[in-house]
Amino acid sequence: MRKCLFLFLCTYFISLGFANEILIAGVDPVFPKALFNKNIELFLDKSRGYDVITKEENEAFYKAKDTRLQSVLLNYDLVGIYGKPNAYTMGVLGQYKLEDLDPILENYVKMYDEANGERGVIPVLYLIYGTCFPGGDIGLLADSTVERWVRYAAERGWYVFLDHQIGKYSVEQAMNKLLPFLKYPNVHLAIDPEWHTTKPMKEIGRVTASDVNKAQQMMQDYIVKNKIEGNRFFVIHQFNAVMIQNRGAVRSDFERVQIIHCSDGHGPPHLKRQTYAYNAQATNMPLKSFKLFTKPTVAGAGYDIPIMSPDEVLRLQPRPYFIMYQ
């Protein structure tokens, strides 16, 4: 009851055009500064020693600045299903025809809509766009396939995330393949360092903080150059320390790109909480995501036993804003 009342009050103040002061002892703020346009820095009193947005600061910001770039995560969570279209062994999305996914996704959305209080939920289709094969070669989804899924999602108000596994190529090369899809207003991008390798399934791949910052800069430059409205999300996966080298140097201050740090990996709840706690240490990436693994179609593949409930997921600290199911 206390949690629901708290979320209701925060959402109420946001609906009035400002956020109430939301620092609670021992609890991370529901709305970290990363959800706001970077220009809000001009209105912050840094002498307080903490990093939340007060009512007075937000009132001043709303009066002086264009607020169209504020994040939808102020009022909504993202809940999605992951996989590769037409690939039965690669996640939930591959196990069904596109037209049969509505009740599957709606079931997950309903669970979180009931668990997250007054906040809404935006459904997500999370597509593996670039698949890493042995030797590091990459198989890309056909443009016609991507466009069909994007149009289908747009008709329903859903987001689509396109995830590139990189393989033997550079992060820059991977991003150049992804960027043209930003012309669709509901498309967001992702890369998965696990598969940035020539030996998939034998070694865990990696990227550097410089790679991650370069990817975000490329997104921002493309958005600005092509006069694309609003901002977009960029997901980076991690379940192992090697996956993001020099992690503390990753930036989260791009005005048109909001990075989401996804806690990946399967296992029992205690192990998943440990992985999430490790990712939580990267406070330079304050927007977090949590991935859950349903029972796979491939014999011997790992999954979550038991799978965590929405209430358990939303009690993670800091609170995840994007939950996905593979």
C-alpha cells in the first residue's frame, strides 16, 4: 500500500508539470536525473549533495525550457518479449507468428501493469537484428522483415528494439547497420557485448566504454542530422565484468539518447540478484533493465528456475524501468 501511494503521488506531481522531492532514506529515487533533459543541470542546487529533482527546480525548468525531450519513463515502464523472428530456438518472438504475439505480450504487460501502481506500461518487441555465427559472421534480418514487425508494432502503440550482436565487426559497423531504422518513430537500438567475438558460445565478448560512448554519439548525430524528433533509447547488455571494459567511463548525458543498462543472464533468483547488484554499482548508467529467461525450446539451454515475479523484479534496487522476457 505504501509503495502504491508513493508512486501515485509521484505520478500526480509529474502530471502537474513538476516532480515532488523524492529522496527517501535508504531508497533510490524513482526518478533519477537521467530521465530529464540535460539542461536541467542549470537549475540544480548542487550544494544539497544528492541527485534528485525538487518541485521548485522542475517548476523553473518547465517555465524556461522545451520539455518535449523528457523521458516516457517518468510515467511508464517498458515490458517486452525477446527473440528472433522465425527462429524457433531463439527466444519467445521466434516461437510464434507475428499475428499470434498479441495475447503473449499482453499477458506480460498486464502482470506489470497490475504490479507497478499508477504507472503505465509500453509493450515492446525486442528483435535480434544481427545474429552472431561461428567465426563472428553476422546474419542480419531482412529489411522487409524488420519493416513488417515495426509497422505491426506501431499500429498497436508498441516499441521495437533492434539488437545487434556485433560478432567480428566493430561497434561502429554494427551501428551503421542499425541507424537507418531510426526513421521509424517507435524504433530503439541495442548492442550485446556477449556476442562481440569470433568464438560465440565459447568465450564472452566485450566492448569498451569508448565503444559504448561512440555508439551513443553516432545515434545522437544521426537523429540531429536527419531531423528526427524526440529522443531514443539505447540498451547495452551485461552479466559479466569483462563485457564492458572501463565501465565507469560510460556516459549517460546525451540529450537525444538515453542509455539503459540491462542485467542479462539466467539462473535462480539469488544469482540474478547478485548480477543485478553488480550492474547497480554502475551508477553512471542509472537507467536499468532486467531480463528473465523462460523455459527454452533447446535441450540443455539455461533458464530461470524459479522465474521471479513482477513484484520481486520491481523491488530490485535501483528499480528497473525495462523488463524483458526471452
